[in-house]
Amino acid sequence: MKLSLPNRVGAAQLTLAVSAFLAAVYNLKFWETFTLATGGLSLANLPLHVAAFILVVLIFNALLTMASFRFVIKPVLIALLVATSVASYFMNQYGVVIDKSMVQNVLETDVHEATELVSWHFALMIAVLGILPSLVVARAKIDFPEGPRGLAFRLGTGAASLAVAALLLILFFKSLAPALREHRELRYLLTPTNYVQALHGYLRNRFSTPLVVAPLGTDAIKGRAWAGTSRNTVTVIVVGETARAQNFSLNGYGRNTNPMLSQQAGLINFANFQSCGTATAISVPCVFSALGRDNFSDSKARRQEGLLDVLSHAGFTVLWRDNNSGCKGVCERIGFEDMSAPTPSDPLCEGDECFDERMLKGLQEMIRDASNDLVLVLHQKGSHGPAYSRRYPAKFGRFGPVCDAADFEKCSNGAITAAYDNTIVYTDYFLSKAIDLLRDSSKQYGVDASLVYFSDHGESLGENKLYLHGAPYVIAPPEQTHVPFMLWMSEGFSERFRIDRACLNARREQPFSHDNIFHSMLGMLNVNTAVFNPRLNLFGACTHEG
């Protein structure tokens, strides 16, 4: 097929044509949501929908007109067409919406996670909707208005576009305002403005000022529970990945996804626990900070020490073991071990990644040989999608048939959910094995042991046509924010720190969140510091003073 435009095209005509193309072709999800938000398709609503389309085209045109200079407009349009085709694909394919946290999640993910999202369907769509129109623009012969008159023409065209857009907004304000106010997700669906604004916000926060990390909790000391005993402690914090609470049979899910944890004596499962964010890049820094969700921002968290630093100040040896895409900055001042890189002939690795069980290798020996109290963080690969079937060894394929593709169009929702549920079965095994290891260590080496597990965020599996995670928190569905949280303690641990397990069991239905983690870990380990807030210590009501 020969790609061509008329022999010559004016810059104004080109920007208007591309603006209409951007609004019409790449924004199917936006227009679908907007149509439903304004009462659906009908003759009565047709003027509103046409006016809204024209309004969007005119705003796009006003912005592009300001870039319609020789040697500038073609690179700008080509970059927009390719990038917007990518954004549109993921919004249509997985139902994702794009905000600053989603951009951060994308930019801070690892290569293995990113490649799982690439498929032949993805390549075809980008070729048709991104590369092909870009070639048309690249071959276009454009007439540019020159000199002062050209600048005046551009300013006039941009101003006229905005004036007509403002007039349409005024005429249809009564219908547009409720839709935009009640459906805040629309701002995250209109592309390319969504990712341009999100990228700008991310870069501004990330690189605006030099990073200076303020100390936190340098006054931290171990309290009275540590006096008069020489027994070491080991506390394992398991940071789950993409595990949603509703798919745990411990929380009433119909499938038995927790066959082993349900048999673990002393395990306390909290059923009503909320995440700080909907993506790893937000939730992990947030949960280990003292900020809480309402006060959290990535820039604040990067400029202040967190929970692991406070525990180090108190005298613990702290180590982060990672089978994911890193600790998102929270482990920069403690020990770190990357367990995600495969080694030849390791049975716990397949292809270019390893299973979570690998993080338990050598752990018992580490506990045996420790001369100090340990806090070990294990960061799971967990249930990270879309390639759920790669997250667990084949023997944990309890449910099926499963979706073994990253392209969800090839799979039914039932097959997607079955593969996801198998990841929960494997997490059940991993946690149970970690608890068994700690129980044995407690008996063999005389240590007081505990394990805390929580997930960073949940996952959408097709509910309301949403998949994966990363939705803006204000509109995020409960599938992405309701996460599991559970606790196990050895007899010696609960007795030493005077934590009443029966009391905690009675609180397992009460609402808690990631905001409680920072202060609850300090409270559980009897660490005294000025930054400790006892009101957020979920163990406080069940801890008896000695």
C-alpha cells in the first residue's frame, strides 16, 4: 500500500487532522466511558457527544499548533502517534488508566516484567496504529507559515481553537460538569494528555531537587522486653506481590487456595486490610515509611528514612532478600541480596526467573549462625501478572484450565482466574514453609521467631473489564486495594513480648491498613522511639506490660 498525502499540506491542516485522529482512534475507552457517564447513546444525547468530540479535537489542535514549526512538528507528531498507540493498547487490552503512579510503575519495573506484556498482538496494533500513521506524517510535504505573519497565524489558530472549545464548554456545561465530577476516571482515560501530564508530574517529583535523606528514629532503643534474656529473635517480613485478599480461602474464597496455611497452628489472619497504593512503586515505599497514605508522596518517602532504618538504629541486623524488581529505595541503607537472577541447574529457577521458594535457601543456617537479632524482609514475585502461570512450579497447578499467555484476549476470564489462583496456592506453600522453618529454628537454636505477611496491592481479573493493577487510588476497585495480612509467632516470641494471641484473634475482622505496619512492627518488637505512634499499633490493645 502506498502511503501518501496530497502533494502538499498546510501545517494547520496537518495538526487538525492528527488531532482528530488522536481523539477518534486512540480514545475508544474514553468515549465508551464518557457515553455511559452521559446517559448512553441516543438521538437526544447526540449533540452533547458531537460537541464533546469537537471540544477535545480543538484542545489537541491548539496545543499541537504551538509546535507546528519546521524541524519540530514531525518529530513531535511521530512521537505522539507511537506513544499514544502504546498507551491506547494497554488501556483497551487491560482496562488500565494512566496517572503518575502508573507511569512510575512502568518506568521502575524490570525488563522481565515489561517483556511479559509484549506479544504479537501488541506488535501488530502498534504497527497499524503507531508506525503506519507515523510513516504518513514522515513523508508529508508541509507548507509552514513563515516570519511574523506565520507566528501570528499560529497564535490566532490556537486562540481560535481554544475560544470555540470554551464556547462549547459553556453551552454544554450543564451536562458535562456532572459527568466529569462524578466520573473522575475520565481524566485518566483521555490520551495523550493523561500520560503527558503523568510523565511531567513523575519527572518533576523525581528530579526536581537533589536527594537528601533525613534521619528518622535515631533515638530508637529496645524496650523492657529485651532485658534479662540472651535469646536472639528473628522476624521475617514477607512482602507479597499482587495478592488480593478475596482469593484467599482463609478469607472465605470458594476455592481452597490455602490448604497449608489453614493447618498452621498459631496463624492469625486479618481479613479487613487495605493497601496504601495499587502499584509496587507506591505501596512498598509507603508501607515502610512513617508517612501514612494520606501524607505519602514518593518525593517525601525518598527524602526520609523508614522502618528498616529505625530498626537498624535500634540494633537489629536487617536484610532484604528480593525476588522482584527491587525494594524501591527502602533498603538502600541495609543489607540486600538479589535472589531473582537464575543460576545454572538451580531447580528453583525456570527460564529467566526464579520461584519465591529460592529466598528461603540458607535462611536456617543464617538464623543458626546469627550473633544478633534479625529482621529479614522477603520480597516475593508472588502473583505478578499478566503471566501468572510463570509464577509457580507446575506441581502447584491445582486449578485449571489456566491461561498460559500474557495476552488476555486469548484466554477466558475463568482461565485467567485459575492461573492467578494457582499463584495463591504457591504463596500458601511458600509462607507455610517459611513458618515451618522458623518453628524448627525456634526449637533447634532457641530463637524467638515471628513472621508477618502482607501484600503490596491487589489485582483486577476482569471485574468491570479491568485487568492487572495500578488504577488511581481514588477510583481503584476493592480488588486492587483489599490485601491479605497475617501473623505467626512462636510461643517464646509471644511470651517474651507479652502479646495475647487470643486477643489478636478477636480483632482479626477489624479494619487495618498499610498505615499500621510501621508502628505495629515497632510495637511488636518493643522498640521505643519518638516516631512511634501507639494509636497505629494494631498489637497495642493485645500487648500486656510486664
